[in-house]
Amino acid sequence: MLSYILPFIILILIVVFIHEYGHYYFAKRYGVGITDFSIGFGQELFGWNDKSGTRWKICWIPLGGYVKFFGDRNVFSQADQEKIIKKYNEEDRKKLFVLKPLYQRVLIVFGGPLANFLLALVIFFSIYTFIGKDFTPAVINEVQEDSPAMIGGLKQNDIILEIDGNKVKSILDVSKYITMSTDDIIDFKVKRSYDELILKITPDIVLSEDNLGNQINKRMVGIKLGAYNNEINHIKLGPAQAIYHAGHEVYYVSISSLKYIGAMIFGKADASQLGGPIRIAKISGQVAEFGVLAFISMMAYISISLGLVNLFPIPMLDGGHLMFYAFEKILGRPLSQKTQEGFFRIGLFLLLSLMFFTTFNDLKDLGLFK
């Protein structure tokens, strides 16, 4: 159990710290007073005060964190600015988040998700620069009998060029693009001799195991791959190429995740794959056994997920605040306190529902539900 918990705590501490530091950085830049920088919730385990009076602390529930701004006691306080102005002297007003210009508040809130995307970008950039990236063309070595691939027309020695419009730059891309596809039919663009063909393959959904031994519903087409001319092409990239491919990976994971979530909402994707802290802890421990590189790569994907989820327009998340700021920009004033309270109740219901659903999936993983 400890082998799962320790990697999970390390992963969460780093990813959450980076997220909260994004908020902290822009808040400090625009002169907002910061009273607390907390990693975790609940009772403080240990902490210290810096020269500006900010309390940096680690709390005993490591499932998130927060940055608390000076005078920030009421989430609806932007709706009653006159009361705030009377409550604080002129010097203290300069430190209040709610009195900052709209664009500064937007950047402070957006800073958290932005930091998560930048962390993933730095991780991928570092891997591609110092470890290298695989560019081995994917060749079909075998097409299984009566499989979706055979029915769809794929043949041995076909070189896979694209899947659903995504260029296949290496063997590793094939499994990724098939897994992330949410359509009933997957488009394969292949090179056969001197011709390029587009073939439509309807995958089978098979209860299987991933590389870590976890039960998943896997999309299978029935092919076995090999390296083109049996040559592995793994190269270290220069800075320009590394930043391009790192940016592309962050973009692809973000867009694919949004498509997958949209497909789950409309019942076209497997919602049982959505997990919470228990599943993340389990996978963190499993991935850590594969080495530091695999663990750091997973950290990049978790960081993208955290940044993305926080941008959802749900009150209580960063995206909810950004939604309120969009209304403020359109209307020329903040929404009323009563309206904001209504939105926050809806947001709380949605978040609790999501927590219940992911926890249920986690407990099924542990075999407590069938």
C-alpha cells in the first residue's frame, strides 16, 4: 500500500504546488495581499511565514490546495464593493483582490491552469531534448483472422500514416490514437506499395488489461505492429523541435480529453474509465515501478488534466470564476450576490456528483462493487 501512497503524494504535491504557484505568481505581480499558500486541506502539519506575511503550509489531506488572498472571506464579495471600500483603509485596499481591474483578476485566476500546462510542456520538452523521442514508422506485421482490421481492409506490410486525421509519427502513436478515439468508426490512412489508402475500421470493445494490469474496456482492431525495416528511430531533438512536439502533445491531450468527456456525456464513451484519487494513487504506484521517466511522464498528463478540469465553467473551479468575469465584462458589473449563490449551489452539486461517480469507479477497481 505504501508503494502506491508515496508516489501519489509526491505527484499530487508537485502538480498542486505548481497550480497554486500560478495563482500566487500573478497575485504577487499585481500587488494582491496573500495570507496563506496551502498544499492540502484540513489541519496544518507544518509551515512557516515569509517576509511578506504569507503563511506557507502543508496540511494533512493532500487532495488539493489553495491560495488565500488578503480580505478574501466571501466568495460573493465582488458584488458588494462599496462595503469593502468602507471596511479597509486606503493602503489595505491596494492589496484586495476584488478591487483589482478585471484583466488582472482574470490572469490571477487563469494563472493556475496555465502553470499546469507549462509544467507539462517543460516535462515533455526535457524528455524530448535529453532522452529523445521515438519516430519509428508503424508497419503492420500481422492482421488477425476475422478481426475488424481484416474486415476493414488493412493488410500486412501496410505503413500506418494517420489515424482519424492525426499523423502517426511512431509506433507508440497507434495505440494512443486508437484508445483516445470516441467514434464508432476509426479512419486509417495507410501506405501500401506506392498508394495511399483511407480505410474505415469499426473496432471491437473488449474487456482487457492495460500495461499495468488494470481492467479496462479496450478498443481493439486486431493488428500487430513492427518497426519499419526493423529499425528503431529514437532521436534527441533540438530546442525548436522539442518545444514544437511538446506543444503538440499538450494540445493533443487537451483536445482529446475534451472530446472524450463530451462523448461520455452523450453516452458514446466508456465512463467507467473515469477515476478519482484512489485510481490515481494506484496508477501512480504502478507507473513508479517502471522508473522515473514513466512517473514524470504521468505527472505531465495529470498536470494537463488538472489544468483542463479547472477551466470547466463550474462555480468553485477557476473556470467558474472566469465565467463570472465574462458576465461582468458583458454586463459592465458583477452578477448579484443572489445569482452567484445560485450558480455556486449548482456547481457544488455537480462537483459532489462527479466525486461520487469517480469514487464509485475507484471502489469498483478495488473489488468492493461489481
